[in-house]
Amino acid sequence: MATDADAFLRGLAREVTPRVPAWADTLLDGMRSDLPELWKDDDLLSLVREETAAHITVCLDLLGREFDVTRIVTPPAATEVARRLAREGVPISRLLRAYRLSHVCLLQLIQAEAVRLTDDWELVNAAGVRLIVTGFEYVDRSSEEVVATYQEERDRKLRRRLMLTDEASRRIGTTLDTARTADELADVGTDDFADLVTVDLFESVLRDDGAPAQALCRIAQRSAQGGPESDVATGRTHTCPPGSAAAGVLATGQPVLHQVTASEALASLDSPRPPGGVHSALLLALRARDETLGLVQFFRHGTAAPFDEEDLLLAQEIAARAAVSIDNARRYTNERVTALTLQRSLLPRRTAPQCAVEAAVRYLPSGSRTGVGGDWYDVIPLSGARVALVVGDVVGRGLHAAATMGRLRTAVRAFADIDLMPDELLTHLDDVVIRLQREEAREDGETSATCLYAVYDPVSRLCSVASAGHVPPAVATPWQKPGTRPASRTVDFPQIPIGPPLGLGGFPFETAQFELPEGSLLALFTDGLIQSRTRDVDAARTLLGETIAKAPESPDEVCDRLFAALLPDRPADDVALLVARTRALDPDHVATLDVPSDPAAVSGARRFTDDTLNAWGLGELSFTTELMVSELVTNAIRYGRSPIRLRLILQSTLTCEVFDASSTAPHMRRARSSDEGGRGLLLIAQLAERWGTRHSREGKVIWAEQALPDERPGSRD
């Protein structure tokens, strides 16, 4: 009976071979509900029809020629279909179910033909058993190869997804620049994923200037080679039409996978007009920290496979990473602008004219992502025609560093106002930093700073300097007079004692003094000027010295040349620079008198004052000045110690100074009506514009300043 069944099946196979195309269509109709994706792509449907016909032909060959099933090769169309369905994300279970259903349908067709050819049911049953065994063995073997092909393609797709995700992690967010980050997103998106990527951000996100809430700015877009082009130019502002898919995504935050049919208009995807030829699009909101920043759109067109659900998941991962990077860049930019604005508002924009020095200042924020630092400079007028030059650097970056800088600069000005010696001022400033450390939270970071404080006296031409962990200044001698020998100047870095940075506490600071010839250049700077990734500090100091040596006398030009020579690119750290050219006060504008410790010497001090003011053409100030001199000299004789010295200084103001060797500071008090004394300092405070006391290691000076008359002879610098 087995032989009869085999012969019968061979005859049946020859009989039905012409019906293979029709049977293929019948089997396809049976798969319509299980694999509807086939009917969405004409190319894929044609390939599946070819595959089905090939399977039927192989099965009939097995019946008609008694081929060994182990020698049968799965039709190439079958493996190609498996690859296509794997790429489109069709589950393998649905593919195998379609295989089983098609096989059952084919068996039913063959059995129906067998019944038509013979009425011998015993033969029909024997042929059916042989048919089922052979058919299922073939289905098992071909399914194994199809599954292997499917899994291989699936694994390749997963590897591609992981690689693209890894690429997104590596390539998106390399800088803290919003536009650059958006451009990186578009670049990654068009790398074997989409044909066109557009990135839009809300205007209100890009700048806080009252921009319309729904206005979008096309910040980046990229088209793959041969891809479509968008009509919205980069940098252009637009809005999404109400009811469009893009508007819905922005409103809900939910991503959209949009498959476009041939008859469907694309106006709902992009605005004002979408790219032509697009058949598939992914629209995702860029969200970070519960805030919608904008919209990213991925488009495919032409022969590219449509996006599927797995592509949507991949796009969501990429968009989520990009949104965080864009938000970080936006927050960094906002904080940097705020910190820079705060810092610039706390720094003096220009230095007030000084009789002691001609000064120029520069501040350059860092070009790195670390943010604005706490570098500062200051030029502070002091009593006795002196001036304080300050440069400092707060440890850290951002708003905290800028705010700390402002507090320390204010503290330095307050201490300078009471005429502290440089080392004493830094000691008090160290206490301020320690108090700030105690007051501030740990998350704000360590509060520390360096500071260089210098005081220049144009009368003695002495410069007193103290450093708290700060680099020493550069000092350049004046230009040699031309004609005597070639014009030149030497530059030196004085070996001053460098104390610890501010905030350590318990360590002393020292003051160094050196004399500066008139016309010397004094350059104070923060370490950002000489620190570089491509040059060591010693080489930078050498270049700094050479640049100052060749620079002209103008402090402004010296600043410009130093920045050009040492900072060709944006620095990695903030830079504060202060350059001062020293002046010496005309000896004719300084008058000094040694006063004996005798009350009778007061009248001599008054006569000396009157004669000096008349010689200076300031006779109209004689009465008030003599009155102040009388009170100051009397206090020094009565309460101070010898030696006592009176000094009058004429510069932009008239300054009266009385020195004595006592360290006891006077204080102003309100005298009672019955008191004979106690009104001297109150009187001086009423007559002078400013007055105060400064201490030195030799004693103290009480000083008082008066404004010069408007019609005074000359500038008197």
C-alpha cells in the first residue's frame, strides 16, 4: 500500500503543478488576518507571493520525485521575507503561525485533489499519512532556517540599536552649547536612522524675553545624503498649526509614530510646509525635568523602510538623552550669563583718576564649561595721596564664586578705608573668609580665595605688598630716556613672602616694601593669565616679562598686548589683570614740619600752614586749615608721643596729616556744655570732607582732607 500511495502522490503532484500560482494566492488570503503588514508594502507582498509559490513547488517536488527532505534547500525568498519582517518588528510567533496555517491550507488543497482523483479511501488515507509526515518534516526544517535568519536579523537590529544609543551617548552633549547640542542630535539621527531630522526649541526656552509661549525656533536640522529638505530654515521662528500632530505632541508630551499614505497631506506634521516624499515620521517632545523644551522630528522617505514601534522606542531614548543635554546647556548658559552679569556688576567698570597711578584693568571670563570664576580687581584711593591695588581669585565657579567675590571685594574696601597695613588687612580678610565658611552650607563648596594687596605712596615712592596665596606682581622699570642709550626697561618679579590662601586661619602674612621709580609699571594678575595646557608657568612668566618690556607706557596698551600674547584663545580659567604706571608727587606739593612736643609749638604750626597755603595759591583755605592743624597738633602734643610731624599734601585735594609715635587712636565724642575740651575731632569732622586715622609700626597718622576751590591755579596733580 505504501508503494501505491507513493505512486498516487507522484501522479497527484504532476496533476496540480500548473495550479501553483492560484494556490499561492489562496494561501496568501489565509494569512491576511495574521500578517496584515504584508498588504501595506507592495514589494513585500510580491516577495511573500514568490516565497509561497516556492514552498508549494518544493512540497510538490518532494511528493513527485521522492526527494530526501534533508537535501532540500529553503527557498531564498523565505529567508529574505524573514529578514524583512524582523526589520519591521513583526514577532516571530506570528511568522511561525502563518507558516503552520499555510501548511495546513496546502494539505487541505492536496487532499481535496486526492479525493477528486480516486474513490479508494484506503489509498487516500495512506497518501494523506505520507503527505502529513513529509510535509511537516519539510516545514520543521525550513522553519528552523527561517527562525535562524529572523534571529540573526533581529540581533543585528538590536546591535544597531545599541550602537546608535551608544553613539548618541557619546556624540550628543559634548559641549554646554544649546545650538551645538541640537545639531549633534540631528547629526546622530541621520546616521543610518532617519532621512531628515529637525529640532525646534521654544523661543521662551532659548531666551527669557517674553517670547510667545508657542513660538518655536528651528535650531538645527540635518538631511541625509539624498534625503528630503525642510522649508523651515535654521534660525527661523514658526508655530505648529492647531490640531496638527506636532501641536498634539507638544501639548501632551506623548510621542507619535505617523505612517503617511499616498493620499494623506503632510501639513499636520510640520509647519509651514513639510518635506515632500515623506512616508513615515516620528514626532517626539524634548522633555527634561518635567518641562517641555521643544520638538524633534524624524522623517523617512523614498524606499526607506517605514518607522516601526521599535524605531519609536529608539528615538525616545535618543530624544531623552538629547533633552537632558540641551537642558543642561540651557541651564549652564543661563547660570553663566547670570554669574557673569553679577560679576561684572560687582567689578568697577572703570578706575577713578588717581594722582598716584595711571591704571588700566581687564577681566576675561573663562572659555571652558566650568563657568564664571571669582576673579576680581580693584583700585582704592587712600589717604595721603596713596592708592591700594588689589587682585584676588575666589576658589570655585558660578554664582557662588561671583557672590563670594563681591563680598570679599566689599570687605577689602572696608578694611582699606581704615588704612590697615597690607598684612593686617589680609589677616582681617582671612577672618572674613573663615566666617563665611561657617555660615555657608556644605553643598556650596569650599570657600577659599587668594589675594594680592599693594599700597603705593607717590610721596615716598614706596610700594608695600602682601600676598595670601597669590602670585607676585610683575614690576617694570621706567623707559630709559632716548638719546642716552637705546630705550629699554627691565622686568622683575619681586620675591615677596607669599602667605597661605584665605580661609585657613592661624597663619601670619607679611608685608614687603620696595621703592619704585616714577613711571614704573606694576602688573597684578590672577593665575589664569599664565596657566595654559600648552605652556608651563615659567615659560608664561618669561613671555609676560618680555611682553611688558617691549610694551609702550600706556597701561591700556600693556593690557591689550598681554592678552594678545598670553591668551590667543579663550582661557581655561578666568583672568583679572591690573596694570598701573606709577607717578611721583611733585616735591613742591608736599610740605613737612617737625613739631616739638610743646604747646607753644602750635602757633608755629599755624604760621607754617598759612605760609605754605599762600605759596600754593590757596590762601582762602588758610582759616579752616589752620584751625584743623591747631586741633590735630594740640591733640598730638597732649596725648601722643614724640616725634610729632605735620605734613601738608596738595594733589586733587588738600590733605593735612599729623604723625606721632603713639598707637592710641583718638575717637570723636560729644562734649557736654560744661566741658573745656573734647570738641576737636567733632570740629575737624565738620570742616573736612574726609578724615581718619591710619596706623603703622612707628605710630599713627591723623589726617583730614578738604576739597580745593574751583578756581585753583592749575591741576595740581
